[in-house]
Amino acid sequence: MTPATIAPSSRALPHPVREEIRLESVLHALSDPMRLRIVRELAGDADELTCSQFDLPVTKSTTTHHFRVLRESGVIRQIYRGTAKLNGLRRDDLDDLFPGLLDALLGAAARQSARLGGS
């Protein structure tokens, strides 16, 4: 971990700076159906969402793992506001680094979901 990614306190979470975000990490993070579902929900909401606002059919520890993978890959930003951990999509960073990638993946996921009759 570089100094830019080390959390300064126990309430701050480490995130890669924009220049550290790698395409392979983003694609790996989005290759999991639960993580893609989280990103789709974040992309469809103008605000940040708490972890508890996601209704995922997995255990709490697995949900925590998915959010950590998304954060460490640079796909989402997590911050504490009081006792709530808020999640936001790092759309500006992703669009700047990989123009059109996020929209293409979200569009493909929506088409697949419609085709398969899922969420």
C-alpha cells in the first residue's frame, strides 16, 4: 500500500487514489454478480447509500467482503458519517480513466437482467 492509501484513523477507510485505479481490478470487482448489483443500485441513486440499504441474499460478512473489494478496486468510495458507512460510486474517476466503460457495463448488465428476467 502506498502512503496515499493508508487510512489515517480507524474511522477512515483506505481508497486508491485515481492514479492507482487499474482496469484489471475494476473488471475483477465487477465480475461478481453481487458486486455488480451493488454498483447498479449506486448508479441508479443520486445519493450515497448505507450498506444496510442493500438487500443482498448473502451473509453480512460476505456483504462486507463485497464492499471492501469494490472500495479497494476504486469502484466505490466509503465514508463514515456518524455511525453510518456511506457508499458512493466513483463515477467521475472511472469515467476519466476509462471513458464509456461504466456506462457500457451498466447497460450490458441491464440488458442481461431484462433478458433473464432478473433484477
